[in-house]
Amino acid sequence: MEAAPARWPPLFLAVALKAGDFNGDGKTDLVRSFSDGSAIVYLMNGTSIASQATVRAAGSGWKLVHVGDFNGDGKTDIVWEAADGSTQLTLMNGTAFASTPNHSYVWRTSS
């Protein structure tokens, strides 16, 4: 008997769904994150998924909170936040890290 094919978790299990241009091709791509700290980047070709990749599995202490082009290279980057309020900026190059994730980028707000 053959094993059932692997399936991605349904959309309702996602913690966040964000849009940006992760590969700089001018087309909107999607990133979906989950409560276990993993995220999947979907590089889009109009209305179809051209490719996809899991870009991070940091553990349940981190969640995806923002996306944007933070280094001006024309590609969307990801901001993660930990339960303690620490924030990490991950510079992206499509579905790969443009730089090693660095937990030293920490921003906190004071009340």
C-alpha cells in the first residue's frame, strides 16, 4: 500500500498571511506562517504558484509580524517577533536567506 502524499496545513492553521515581492520580479508573492515558527514563501506567477519553499523553522517562540523591503534591494524581507518582544529581521533573496538570520536586531517599545 502506498503512503498518502504529504499535504500542507490548511490556510486556517496559518498564523499570518502576508504579501510582498520576495524575488523582485514585480509580481506579488505570498508568505504564510504557522504557530510552530515555520513559514512558506509562495513565489507567484500571476494567479499560480511558480515555486514554494519553507524558509524558516525557528520554533514556536517566533512569529512572522511584518514584511517589507528593509534593505532597498527590491525584494521583500521578513520581520519576526519572539514571545519576549525581541524582533529579528531576516533579509530575503526569493525563498532563501540573503543573510544569516540575526537575533541581534532587537527593538522594544516602551510604554
